[in-house]
Amino acid sequence: MSSDIRKGLIEAFTNNPNQYLSGESLAELLGCSRTAIWKHIEALRQDGFILEAVRKKGYRIISSPEKIVPDNILFGLNTSYIGRNVHFEETVDSTQNIAQKLALEGAVEGTLVVAEEQIGGRGRLERKWQSPKYKGIWMSLILKPAIPIMKTPQLTLLIAVAVVQGIQDVTGVQADIKWPNDLLVNGKKLTGILTEMQADSDRVHSLIIGIGINVNQQLEDFEEELQSSATSIYLETKTSWDRAIIIQGIMKQIEKLYLLYLEKGFYPIKLLWESYSISLGQKVRANTLNGSIFGLAKGITDDGVLLLEDDQGEVHSIYSADILMET
Amino acid sequence: MSSDIRKGLIEAFTNNPNQYLSGESLAELLGCSRTAIWKHIEALRQDGFILEAVRKKGYRIISSPEKIVPDNILFGLNTSYIGRNVHFEETVDSTQNIAQKLALEGAVEGTLVVAEEQIGGRGRLERKWQSPKYKGIWMSLILKPAIPIMKTPQLTLLIAVAVVQGIQDVTGVQADIKWPNDLLVNGKKLTGILTEMQADSDRVHSLIIGIGINVNQQLEDFEEELQSSATSIYLETKTSWDRAIIIQGIMKQIEKLYLLYLEKGFYPIKLLWESYSISLGQKVRANTLNGSIFGLAKGITDDGVLLLEDDQGEVHSIYSADILMET
């Protein structure tokens, strides 16, 4: 695409701060078609500009690309080891893959991998995770708890609580947790968490915790099939956010809860998780690898396993499933 | 060390096949001290020669270094996918580390890493595993069963059974299994197995199974503190073995049991494991991360967990422990 049109667009918005400029007037000003204007507006959006489009008024730039300044993750970071060793990249296949390799090579506990963009972002159950450039927090944290693998679900729940609290502290957005660790706002997905591990039969070597948070996306930044089911902190607050500050807030909460867990065990974490959960006490459908179970989500066990009571009164232990809330 | 003495030694043994040559006569022949002869004999041993030393008679070479010919692992291999993709190296830190990286990079199921020597061989519970050059089988196999992490102990037990059967088929040596997967002959350790994994909360991505087998070691090849507690196939049979053939036998048994497991589940594997176990029905001491429990090894659960009944009649589930048999 012509870089002249792009430069002209940025100039026009700079000269008319906070004003709406119509596609028609921009096309006339720059001597090109309205389709060309629309394409360049989209390109700016994808490069991190936050733009507003209002029918019959036109376009307005709300903010220029906000990039993560890696130093800003450390500057003001209020932890003793979580997130203090930051590995930052512009574009990666997946922060999980990088963290997995770093863990194999002996990375210290608390090592954090952050990227501006993931080409092959992964979610639970081999799903893709959309990670558009400059829009969200795409990061992976390495923890090394001395626990047997049977207890890893506890850490999955701990991270969900810490992310809820970190987001709330910084932005005021209050998310609910859908078992085990989806964060929802009014039923729309704000955050996905993927816990991977390197372990042997006796104990965990490394937990690699992928955290994806939709931060500055506008509705149009989501692929169409996600627009009704996803949300972002921008959409919930009508404000764009410095993602480094949110990362700091989350690192602080993870460290606080992790130290609590190492000292007191899972019980206090369980209480917190239950207080944020929207799954418990609800009728839910759990789609597992071995079939589908419908029932009442009664609670979680001390290992973090979901207990589901079906209509015949039988209680099922759910280790891994997709949970559908029926409303 | 002088390579002339080494050459002279090999020549002397070649010219006197199957005869014992005394240190004194060799020293005289080669014009050096008896200490120099002894040092060179040790060097030959470490390089894979199998030597016998008999008091008042002298030294005899039983066989020259027997190396694994990588092609011979494939030639005659009777499997459809287990062990068919072989990654061979002369010297590695640990075959586990290499297999871990290959698994992250998407290695196919059944990929096998074999080395002649490990500098940093690892066992369970962060112990070292001695892996001297040309003497044993040091290998790591990648499996990708579609199971949740809770079921991985089942695969640990499956591998123990397959290794017992593979060794027995090829060499006639019949080993017992000490829970979960130590292979013993008359109470002496023949084989160690280390199961590591890459997984997420929902399922296993890769199991990386390290198998270390003492094959052609003579007693002097073991470090002194192991000489009373370790054994080798050579020590049990008084014969040196082509390790590639033993690897083939084990790959064949692993594939057979693994296919059985994928089709019929853990039950038939459990019965086989129980038939080889020397732990069950015995009073044992389990040293776990959280302390020591003494009791009767009653059995294993359907997940592969050891059940231990203490003197008060309480049954403990043992996920991870060192088991001491009290005799």
C-alpha cells in the first residue's frame, strides 16, 4: 500500500485533533478512493492505532500505537522474583514455546516471556488464541513449585485468582472465573490461561503458565466469530491501558498468592477461587474427552478437581473439560 | 599416557589369544613399570575392552570394544513405529535432555535417542545415573499417549514390564520390578527408568522415558559404592552382549504392550506388572517428600498408585517415594 496515503492520513488526523474526518473528505484530500482510505485506516488499526469510526461522522484517532516498553515492566515492579527476569520479543510463534525452551535450559523461577504479537498463540485443548499486535498481553511465566503433578490443578486455579485481582487492582474491571481458569466479564471472555508443565513421575520441574489478556482491542479487532463472545479491558472501560502496568499488577498478585500457597497450602487459595467463581452452584455441561456430563457444579476438591453431581445424584470428578454454562 | 605401551599391550594380547599375561611379564616386554601396565589396562577397560584380571595369572582380553552400530538398531527391528526414528550420538550430557528438545520441536511418536555415553545421566529424584562409555544402554523414548496427566504412572509401570520382558527374551536374564520401575536381579539394580513429561492441565503432550541398562559392565566398571548394589547383564550371564539387539527386543515389547494399553486400557498391564513385582505383599518403607511410612505393600490402584497399609491399618496412597525392602 502507498506509504504516501498513510503519511497523509496521519498528518490529517494530527492537524485535526479529536475531530471526526469522513472517508469522503480524506479521499478528496489525499487524491485516492474511499476504499483506499478504508484499507489504510484498517492498516493503522492493525499497527496499534486506536481509531473510532462513527456513521455519518467519519474516523477519529483516539490514540497512537502503544507499545510495551520492556524496561517499564521492570520499572516500578514490586516483586522479589516473579517477573523480574523478562524475556521480551516483538513477534513470536508462541510465548509458551519460548518459555518451554528457556525452562529446559534452566531458566530461573519467575522468568517471564512477553511478546507484542503471537503468530501461533495456543489456548487450551489445542485451540488457537488470537494475539494481535500491540493489543493485548501475551505472556508466559515459569514457576518451579516442589509439588507432585497431581497438585498442578491447584496452581492453575491460583493463577486465575491472581490475574483477576491484578486486572481489578489496575483497571477496576472485575472478572468472574469459569472453571478452571477462563476469565469472563458479563459472560464474555477477557482472558485465557494455559498451564503446561515439564515434570517427572515424582515431581514438577517447571510450570509454564501462558496468560493471554485482551487489553486494548476494539470490537473490530476481534475476528467476526469472536465479537459476540469476547471482550477487552478497553471495551469494558472505554480507556486504553499501558499494558506494562497491568503486567506489573498481575506479577505482584501472583507472587503474593504463590508465597501464601507455599506457606499455607491450597486452602486459602481455594476460598479465594470460590469467591470469584461463577461455575459453582450452577447447572453446567462438562464436555470431556470421554463424553458429556450435565449436572450441578458442587465444588472443587482440595486438589482443584471439579465435582459435578448429575441428575441421578452421582458425583463425577472432572479433571479436564470444557464447561458450558446453561442459562 | 604413552600410546606405544598401549599398542604394545594390544599386540601382546593379540599374539597370545585367550592366555593370561602377568603384569610383570608385560612390564618387562614393554620396558615400563608394572604401575604403567596397570594404568593402561584400566584405560583399555574404560574404552570398552572387556578384560579379566586373575590373581597370580595376570590379564586376559575377553573382547574388544563393542560399539553400538546405529544401523543395527534398525536392521531387523520388528516394530511399526516404536524406535524407528533413531537419534544416535557418541557422547551426550543426557539422552533425556536431547529427547526433551526433540519433543518440543515436534518429534514423531516412537523417536528414540541413544548414546554411547552420558556425562550427566539422570535418575529419579535428582540422582545421578552412571553411564560409562560402551558399557550399557542409555536411551530415551518419546511416546505421545492421549491421556490426562493423572494416568502417567500407568505408563511408567508399562515400560518397566516391557523392559523386563525385552531383556528376558534376548538374554534370558529374569529381573524383578521394585515399585515403581526399578529392575533388580537378586536384589541388585540392573536398570533404572525415569519418566518425564511435557503436558498441560488437560492432557499429556509427550512422555520422555529414560531407560538405563547395565549391560557389559564388569564389577570394576562400577564405582566402588555401587559394586554391592548394582549388577549387569554381563555379570549375570558371563557373556558380553550386542546392545543393539537388546534395544530391539525392548522396543518390540514396548510396542506390543503400548498397543495393548491403547486398546484395552491399564488392566492387562497391571496384571503383568503385579506378576513381576517383588514389592507387593512385602513390608516396605516408603520415603516420601513428606516423611517416611512403614507398612505392607497391598497393591496398586487402577491409576498405578501404590497402596501401603501401616501398622494401624490405615491405607496410604503413595504417588512418589523411594521404596526400601526390609528383609
